[in-house]
Amino acid sequence: MVEIFIGLEIHIQLMTRSKVFCSCEMISGEEPNTRICPVCMGYPGVLPAVNEQALFLSYLMGSALNCTLAQKTWFDRKNYFYPDMTKNYQISQFSSPVGRGGWMDYLEKGELKRVHIHDIHLEEDAGKMVHQGNFSLLDYNRAGSSLLEIVTEPELTSPEAAEVFLQSFRSLVRCLRACDGNMETGSLRCDANVSVNSLGMGLGTKVEIKNLNSSRFVRKALEYEVRRQSRLMQAGKPVIQETRLWNEQSGKTESMRTKEEAKDYRYFPEPDIPPFVPSEAFLNRVTSSLTELPAARELRYIREYGLTEETAHYLAEERERAEYFEELISSGTEVAAAAAWIKGELAKLQGRYAFSLSDGTLPPQAVTTVVRMTGTEELTVQQAKQVLELMVQRGIVQPEEVIAQEGFKKAEDDGELKEIISKIVAEHLNAAEQIRDGNMKAVGYLMGMVMKETRQSADPRTARRLLLEEIGCKQEE
Amino acid sequence: MSELFPAVWKQITSSPRHLKCYEQAVAALDTDTCAFLELRTDLGVSLAEPAVKEYGSLSGIPFAVKDNIAVKGFQFSCGSQILAGLRSPYTATAVERLLHAGAVPIGKTNLDEFGMGSSNQNSACKPTVNPWDLSRVPGGSSGGSAAAVSAGYVPFALGSDTGGSVRQPAAFCGIFGFKPTYGTVSRYGLAAYASSLETIGFMTAQAEQLIPIFEAASGADGRDQTSLDCSDTTDLTEGIQTVAVLAGDLGLDAPVLRGYSKAIEAFRSLGWNIVEVKLPSLDYAVPSYYTIASAEASANLARYTGVRYGSRSREEHDHQHMVRRTRDEGFGKEVKLRILLGTYVLREGFQDQYYVQAQKIRTLIRNEFSKLFTKAGVLLLPTFPIQAFPIGDGGLTSMQQKLADRFTLPANLAGLPAVSFPTGIESGLPVGMQLMGPAMSDRSLIRLTAHVSRCFPEVALPRRFSPGEVTHG
Ligand SMILES: [Zn+2]
């Protein structure tokens, strides 16, 4: 039996308006080298001026991750030469990170798990190198972006757990609006370290894996690495402490550098930025910006609302979705209905019309009204869906307005419906004949006519019953 | 303030014809002094703000800028081959503020490469010489600025002072050199050598002229988070007037010792008490300073690789090779020495022995000064133990120069204001003495310097250029 120890080093690009030490806007996807200035290009004489929003989001993250927040924090210079680093030192934090010794709870298959956080620290991002044949191009748009590094303890015990944790972490940073959590664009990056050892023997030799740009790759690379290390162990061969690169094409990790080549970063305190001592007002602002985190929400939805793990996860995963769900409930929609409408029709409409639940396109009160009308049979479910879609299409936020425009109303009584049905049957005797002969396909055809004639206002079950009576057929069920 | 600077300067800078004559005259005179690395009056005037050029507190006054301070459009060589060809894309805050007061930057002056040196002989360009004696050094590293003021090319100049780089050349050239309290003048735009020690400083022919310049250039700046307003209203001439002097033999050359004695005499004649003090930690100032300065320099100079600007080696097999070659070809000996020293003291496992130890000494020195300034208003001490020395082998070795910095370094280690002022001519060359005051006493320290200076006969500078020539000719 072996034991697996996995730790993650996660970098998130903080959603600050400007870069961490200069006033360049943080926008991705721009033309290369258009979001740069003398400061982030490392011209002689420039100085870093730390962005307070970046410090705020760092403290917010530290608080959400239950870290001990630094009463005084400062930056250090991490010295190394690399072409994408304009100053050839990175302004980072070494001896006084924003937060230390925290933890994050997450749910794995409905079970609450905890991973401890070693530290979180604020630093600047590097530029990007684009290799073209035998030369390289440099794009410094990203250089100097605010980056927060979160280092976990090696407590994850399987590649799957690492994947689930990372997804949960992504959900957390999005919930706090600290980072957009996008792994493809590199807003969220993750390096993993893993060691395998015989059960009860403690940590093995640590191997670091880089170049993991999706949570799936994190799992796949770790699976590969666990297999590789286990095999070495079985063969009685040593695992070398090294850094390995995940190769997506081959599905393997490849050696990048060994410990012997490890660098001495010659850290020393950054003399250009005075230490930051958060004021009481600053810390209060941090506390008041904290919100219920996705894992806690998910657990509450399961326990309080009796939702399934899957539904609870879906609703709690995104903050705006969770808040919308709760607003539906507080405005009077039943829990089950609220969950079903969000997962079903609203998700479909969002996909079709690309709007967000929090942007006011469909105010929760309006949806509650529509859902309530289906309960009182003022609208059929079909009509309710149509009302919501028309609201989005027409930019109307009052459902009553759409209902009036469409002339939707509950069919007054069976008498009126019966009249419509007998008229339709009389006009389609062939179809009626076929139904009597057992061809039930024609029922759908006639039902379509009925619904069209009643402008969808008929209750389909009632209409079907009356239609079959009119034709002279027994109800099938 | 207008009477502080001759009105003729404004006449020159407001007439394109005069300006051209002025530039030509200075350029011709400077062929042997080599104070300027670049002289571009047209560029300076184009940066000036028309409205304030007319009415600002330094309206129309031309000034020179040490070439390690950014002025948009001007070259920005830092006296180094590695930055050959670089034109600054921006302007330093201090220069911007002087522009806002109406002053006109007209050129960039020579320096020891990246400010490392005290003779100007470490410049990658032709070294500046002392206008008093062309066979002697002007001091450094702000030697070009000192020579430019001393020779009368400009009424004032900016320098930078990391360990005495404004004060020592001022003493060598017979002018005033002021190093403000750390942080009162923004460092934004000053090419970093040792960030925690250096400040931009000012050089003038008269002490009073420093006041409007400091007023205009100082103050908190959002682009330098170590900057702050100099809001203190200390009056050093108030109350019990006590000047501290260092006890014991200071190891001064005879002419400097004569200047020193005259300065003590001057204070006595003004009715001040003289107290002898001992500052034991000063013995460690030189090693502490060079440890910290080199450590910071090793990181500060890492950005010069030829990748984004400046000169790049022609040998470029790969990035690493290119960077190595560029730095090897681009940096001078003294710079390489300090980078290596700095890299050495910051190595993992050796920091406690060197860097941390040096910071502890620095704290001790600071504390000693705080204590001293509860007993005395100011400290009087020599600027440099000898006068301007000869160029070349007859001068001081690089090591001797470092040891001789012992009187100027403490102000940088403690972040305190200090002024070097001329006490007259001894053996044919100027001698400078230094006044150090408590933090934020800058304005008062300048006024006190002006007051004390009146006890000395005015030094007749070796003015090679007089602005009157331009307007009359
Ligand atoms: Zn920038």
C-alpha cells in the first residue's frame, strides 16, 4: 500500500483595474506590447507603487482561506535572470506574506474535506515568451500584473481529490471576485507537487509538475506521476527530487531541472516599497466583503433544503447563481421549483441569449411571478417558458406586460375548449378516423391544432382528454 | 526669489537667438571641462511650460541634470556604455516639478558610471575635469554637475547622492551641495544604484539659491511610495545654539584641516557652543555602506541586459549568452566589482553574516544620530579628508576613495540632510565642510548654512562663462 501526498501552488491573477505596481490597465488579449509603460518595462529610474486594491484582494483571499493575516507585510526581491522578467528580479513576498497557516474546506462527493494553506503572497506576473523557430518574441502586456500565489500543504491524497479541490478553489476565487478563474487564459495557474511513499512512512521525495493549464490536466499529470513514482518504488529505484513538465501531447511528465540546478534567489527586502500595515478600517472592509463561500453554501443547500449533491453543487458553484436562487426563494418560489427553473429553463435561455442572472434581464421577482402563475394555472408551463423567453427577447422586465401582449389567459372552461375541439375534429375527420384505428401519432397532430387555436392557454392534459372523448376513444392510461 | 538668480538668465532662455549663442558658448568652453554629456537647449525649452516659464518661482532659470536622472527626450546613459543610445521616454518627478516652477533643463552631465565612484574617472565617457585645475578631478559621482555650476555654465544643477556624490564634488569645486532628508525629494526617475541610501540633490553657487529649488522639487509623490512631505518647521538657529564636532584626530590633509578649524571658529564667532562628540559606530560606516549599496546595486542593475533598450552585444547565440556578453561589454570595472560583491553578500546562507549585519550597523548609526541631535542642533564635519586630487595614478586608489567617503556616508545610512559648503581657498583649491541636521530640518539647515557662510570670504569661482556675454554680444 502506498500513500500519496499532493500539494498545489496556485497562482491567480487578481481582478485589479491596473497592474500591481504601475497604472497600466490589466486587459488580456490585446496586441502585444500595447499595455506597457516605463515602470512595467523596467526602464532605469522607475519605481513600483503598490496597488491598494491588490493588497485588499490579497487580504480578502487570506481571510477567506482562514489565514493569519499579516499585521505588517512587505515585499522582497527574488533575483533571477529570465527574458520575460523586465527587471530580472521579481517583486514578491518571502519573509512576510499577506497570510500564513490557513485552510480551505471543500466538498468531495458531498463529504466535507479540509486542506491546509501554507501561505499566500502577492507578487508581480512576468511577460510572455512566444517561440518562433529559432528565435523568441516577447510580449510584456502581462508583465507586472497582480498575481497572488497560494501554497497548500501536501495534504491531498489522490489526483481526483486534487482536481476536485482545484475546481472548488476556482469557485471560491470567482465567488470573492478576486480572479476570473480562467485556466485556459492563464488567469488561474497551478503547479503541483507530489510524493509517494509506503503507508505510514510520511512524505516521500517531492517532485514538482509544471505546465498544468486545466484541472483535468492536473489530475492526469498527477495520475501519471503517481504511477511513475510507484513503479520506481516497486523496482527499488530512487525518485529524484526534480521539476517535471506536463506534456499534453504525450500524456507524460518530462524532467525539466533537478534539485542540483535549483537556484539561489538571493531574497532581500524591497527597498522601494515601505511595509504595509493594514489599518482597522482596511481590515473591516475586508471582513465586510466576505461572503458565504461555495462549499458552505453547497452544504447548507443539502442540509437545509434537502437538495441533491449534484443540484446543490450546481447552484452553489457560481455566486450569482446562488444569490439568484436565494432571491427566488425569498420572493416566494418553492425551493424545488427554484432549483428546477434555474437548472432548466433559465440555463437554457442564458445559453441562447448570453445574459447573466445578475444583470436584471430576468429579475428574480418576475420569475417568481411567472412560476406562481403556473401553480394557479393562470399560465401553462409551456406559456410560462414562452413568457420568460419573450421577456428576454423584448427586453421587458414585467411578465404581465408580455402576457397582455400575447393575450395569454387561462381557458375559461371546458365548454369553450370542447367547442374548439369539436370544430377541429369536424374539420379533420380523416385524422379522427386514424386515431380510432389506433394510430396515436395523429393525436399529436390534432393536439397541436388545439393548442394553436387556444394560443397555448389550454391545459394539455385536459385538452387531450376532451379530444379523445370527442373522437370516441378511451384514454390510454 | 528673482534677486537670487541674475535676471539675465531669463532673458537668455526666452530668446531663441540668445539661447543658441548660449549653447554654442558653453559647448565651446566645455570641450576641455567635459561637464556635459549632452547639451540641448532647444529640447529643454520644448519641455518647459510656457505659463510657468514666465511666472514660476524659478522662471527661466536654466539647469543641468546628472545623466542618471530621466528627462524625456534627452539621453539617459548613467555614464555607462550599456545604456548607449537610450533616450528617456519619461521625466523624473523632481525635474517635472522644477519645470513646473519655470526652470529649463538644458543638458545632461557626466558622472561615474551609475554613480559608482568619487572622481568621475569611472565614466564610460571622457571624464570631467575640475574647472579650478584641469589636471584634477571634479569629484564624483556628480562631477559633471559640480563642474557645470563651478564653471558658471548653469546657475544650478541636479545630482544624486548615494554616499556623498553631491557633497564631495561640491567641496572639490567650491560650491554648495545639498543632500536632502531621504524621501523628501521623489526618487522617481533617478536610475537606482542603492535605493535605500540615495536621494536627488542640488548644487548651487550660493546657499540661498537652494531654498527655492528644494521648495519646488520636494514633496510626496505617488510614484515613489518612500517619498514624503518635508513639513517640519524646525528652526536650528532657535534656542540653545550648539554645534557638535567629532572628537579625536580626523585624519585630514593640512588644507582641509585649516578649513575645518575656520569653520569651527566661524560658529564660535556667531556665539554657538561647540561640543565634542563620539560616534563609535561610525567606524563601521564604510563596510556597512558598501555591503548595503552593493547588495541593492546587484539587483538594481540586473535589468540592463540589452533586451529592451540600450546597447546589446553582437554575439547573440542564445539569451543567456547574449546577456552575459552584453553585461561584460557594457559595464565598467567598478560596476562589475560592486555587482559581484552585492551578489556575494546576498547568497543564501551568507546573508546573516553580511547583509543583515550591515543593516544592524545602520540602525546603530541612526540611533547614535538621534541621540546626538537631542544634544546639538547640527553636526559639523569635513566633507572629504583631502581636496580635489590629480587625475590618474597620482590620485587615490579605488579603495582609498571608498575609505575617504567616511564623512559623507553616515548621512545616507541615517537618511539625514546634509550640506557641503565652501570655507575658502586653501593652497589654491577650494575646501568644503559639511553640516548635518536632524531629519526634516532641510530648510532650516540651508538657512543656517547661508548664515554661517557669510563668515567666509566669498569664493570667486573659476567662471568660464558669464551669461552677460550672450546678451551683450
Ligand atoms: Zn505599466
